[in-house]
Amino acid sequence: MNDRLDDVPGAPTAAGATDWTTTPITTDLLRGALELERTEHGLLPHRLPARARAQCADGQLAMAEAQPSGVRLVFRTRATVVELDALRTKNAYQGAPPRPDGVYDLLVDGRLAGQASVTGGNVLMVDMTTGSAETRPGPVGTVRFSGLSDRVKDVEIWLPYNEITQLVALRTDAPVEPLPDGGRRRWLHHGSSISHGSDAASPSTTWPALAGALGGVELTNLGLGGSSLLDPFTARALRDTPADLISVKIGINLVNTDLMRLRAFGPAVHGFLDTIRDGHPTTPLLVISPILCPIHEDTPGPSAPDFSNLTAGRLQFRAAGDPAERAGGKLTLNVIRDELTRLVKQRAADDPHLHYLDGRDLYGEADFAELPLPDQLHPDAATHRRIGERFAALAFGFGGPFAAGLSVGPRQEA
């Protein structure tokens, strides 16, 4: 995190409200972000540091890391009304149905107490056939939660995982104060759009958020939609972020993008894990292979949008590769799982804190038969819940690599 930031100018007092307290949005009220950037409107949470962002000109990554998956405002208050002014940037895609509005989850003492969306904001119109994008500007909006009890309570506002969100002002009808460190273990997770939250019902119900709540840990989610690509700058961000537990989910985006061949994949995984270990030499580190995705189990990428097969207004995807290309080193999910199994077994001989989880243990063939992937790539809300519950049982449960009470290395401080 950056050092404490100065006050953010507040918006005008809401009509009909009295005795409003406008609280500066600072790092001690925000969790799940690695950095805050001051903009002309307020503060923009980032999930990758500036040095990492400067090393990649990819628009997909820039969009994904600025969407605040797992980022939440956290404070203690007696307030009965909470308002948050925010400027969103919402995605839209040429030729595809409109995407639903992002959701803000209000949790009071750990339980869901309200949901809302913000109005106005910018629209990022993307042409998936050409890769071009255009931003159409809009106004700041307000999310309001009212009718809360006037007792002292711990409040969390989880920001939408699918909208870039600039935080403008926080207003309450009673003072707020930062929550003290509760001593919970810090879980740092990296993965693809599934980890980012794609098609989950809300930000606190993405599978990592659900698993983190069940495991009793503090989540920092570096799930980056379309951008889990073994980038060295992402590995350095993981290396430099304080954590007690680390997991990396590797594979699907490498097939989606048809980014590399088998010859490059193995050394890239080794380098990625080596970099993490430079900063976290004995921290429990869990490597997770892809969940089941039938279109890419044995067919290489890239993934391509299928505009001719819009089912119930939903964009579908297909595998655009040829299974015969595996002989030339093209990656499929089964190829990736086999290689990850081999690499982790090799490394674990000298690294007792390194572990492996087959993603099909989180979502496999029987799950696909019951809960198919609606667009052929991404799980729906029910599947996010299933994956989160299974991960919590397998990773945080008795005998799991993240089980409480296991001996680990010294806690890395911020």
C-alpha cells in the first residue's frame, strides 16, 4: 500500500440529511488493494502497483487490475445511513447484450445486510472483433444504505468486481473509525477471470471471497480477468505483498490467448514460482490447475466469441484451435494439468510448503453435467458458491495446505 493519503473532497450534503460526517477515504479504511491513485474525481484502487502497470501496455490487463475485485471499505460505526459517492466505468460490448450493473455488497458484522448499484458513470464500449475501445463519459453516482441499527458495528462495503470504481466521498450520520487488525491470516490469491469473479452474483460471493470468509482469512484477490499469463511483473507483485498464504491458479488464460507453447510454459511456471519464493520462501504456496472447461480440455485456443449462438441473450465462446496442433506444442487444459503436476512434484522435493490442487476437484465432469458453464468458459453464481465451498474444505479444512495451526515461516510485515 502507499502511505496514508490526504483527504478526498466530499460531495455536497445529500438532500434531506442532517449532521453528515464526511470521512477521508484512506488506506486504513480500505482492504484488498495494493495501491491507490489520486484522480481528478477521487481515488482509484489498483490491484497491481504502478511499476507493474508501467511494464505492460495491454488494455485488457489495465481494465482488469483496476476493477476492484475483493476490494472493500471497512470501518466501525454507529451510523444508520451510509452513502458512498463513486464514479464507475462499466464495460459494454458491440453486438452483445448489455452487461448487468455492478453490485455493492454491504456486510454488517460479517453478514450481508444490503445491496445496491450506482447510477451514471462512464461506459467503456469494446469491439471484440477489432479490439478497439471507446470511453463515453458520465456523472458521479451515489450508493446509499439506510435503516441500519444505531449500535456499534463493523461495516464492509465490497466494491463491484466488474466495474472500475473511483471513490469520491464517504458520508455517514455518525463518525467512523478504522477496524483494528483482528490477527486473521492474510490470503493472497492470483488467477483468471473466474478468480476475478466473472458471472458471480456479487462481489462478496465470488468464489475466493466465499472461500476466504469460510476460511476466516483476509483476502487480497489478484484474480485478473484474461490476464493470468505468468507475467513477471505479476509474480513480483505477489512477491512484494505481505501474505501468510498464497495460491496461484494457472492455465485457462494461456489457452484463451494461445500465448505460448509447451516449451515455454514449463520454464515460465518455474520462473513465476521462483519469484514468489524470493519474497515468501516458506509461506504455504498452493498451485491450482484449471477447472473443467470442455471446449478446451483437448482443443487448443484461442477462445473466440461466437456471436451466431446467443443463448438467452448471453454471448457464447468456442475453441478456435485444432486438436492436431497439440503435436506442435500447443497448450490444452489437459496438457497444462499434466505439466503442472510434474513441475510441482519436482519442486516439492525441496519445498515442503509447496502444494498442488487439481482444479477438477473444485469443478469437474459431474458438476458440468449439473451446472454447465453458461457461456462455455465462466461459472454462474451457483457454481461460484460450489467452488468456494469446495476450496475452503480442501485448502482450509483439516489436513489442507492452508489449515490453521500449520507451522509456517515468519509473518512478513507490510
